[in-house]
Amino acid sequence: MSEATGQPQEEDKKPNDQSAHINLKVKGQDGNEVFFRIKRSTQLKKLMNAYCDRQSVEINSIAFLFDGRRLRGEQTPDED
């Protein structure tokens, strides 16, 4: 399994879908993509921890970005 080092990018797969869940793609610097489906009200730290566990990396060794802005674990997909 390839190890993601650097800064994964989070991308919204369904920006106009107002359902309770959202599909997210985390893309590592190495191009590896991991997909998640979470509730819009779920804090992103749950996704971040799951990604780090799956990639066997420490959470404080990478940054999660969306549109060039760093994401915080307390944020939810519904927040701007």
C-alpha cells in the first residue's frame, strides 16, 4: 500500500445534492484516492482519522486542504 505523505486534497463529489450524506474523495500527493461517505453534520476529524489509519500515517504529519484552504477537524461538510 502506498503511503500518502504531504497534503491530501478533499473534493466534494456532489455539491448540489442536499441529502443527509455526502461523498468525499481524499487525494494524496502521490495521486492515491480514498473515497468516504459521511453525514453532512459529521466533523471532518472522523474522516481525517480514518484516512490516516488506512494510510498508516500520523494525523499531525499531513494537512487536509480544500480549495487551497486548510481544513480543521471540527469543521463539517456543511460549513463554508
